[in-house]
Amino acid sequence: MTVLLYGIPNCDTVKKARTWLDANGVAYTFHDFKKQGVDETLLRGWLKHVPLATLLNRKGTTYRALSDADKARAESEAGAIALMQQSPSLIKRPVLDRGGKISVGFSADGYAGLF
């Protein structure tokens, strides 16, 4: 099974996920949102598996800094996708793709249940 981990390398939650994967011998490929970007097709694919409310990080400083107009745009899937492409920090991290099965966020217990 191919395991892909998407995120930002300096994010504490992504660091915890990578440490857990390494410690548990799970081979994975890391995709850095900031350097490699994220395209619309990928985001739409994730949204087939997780709700927008899960994928869009409304708790972070990037979201809080959005204008009211952009926050309103983020309520629709198309608007949120455009905003997440423009500012990948709006994506809750990490996103884990295990052979097409998508999970968002990290907890050691949650990952233990996946692997």
C-alpha cells in the first residue's frame, strides 16, 4: 500500500505524525503543501472522503486573518478549494492517504488503528 502524508514540515502536528510513522516502520512519501502546492483535483478527491468542515482549518491564524468576504467564500466547496489552493495553510494537517483512504489530523491512537 502506498502511503502519502501531506502537510507543512514545520507544523507541530505534522512533525508528530512523521515521528509516529517513522517509529512504527511505516514507509511513506511526504508532500509539502508550501513547496509542491495542492491542486483542485487532489482537494476534490479528498472531499469525497472527508467533509469540508474537517478539511478546512477554521481554527488557525490563516483562517482568522481572512476577510469576511473570503470567510463567506469558504462556506462553499468551490470557494474553499480556491482558498486552500491559494493558502495551503488553510488545510487541516496532516492529510494521510493510505491507498485512497483519506484521514485528516493526527493522534497516536488514531494512527495505531489505521496501521
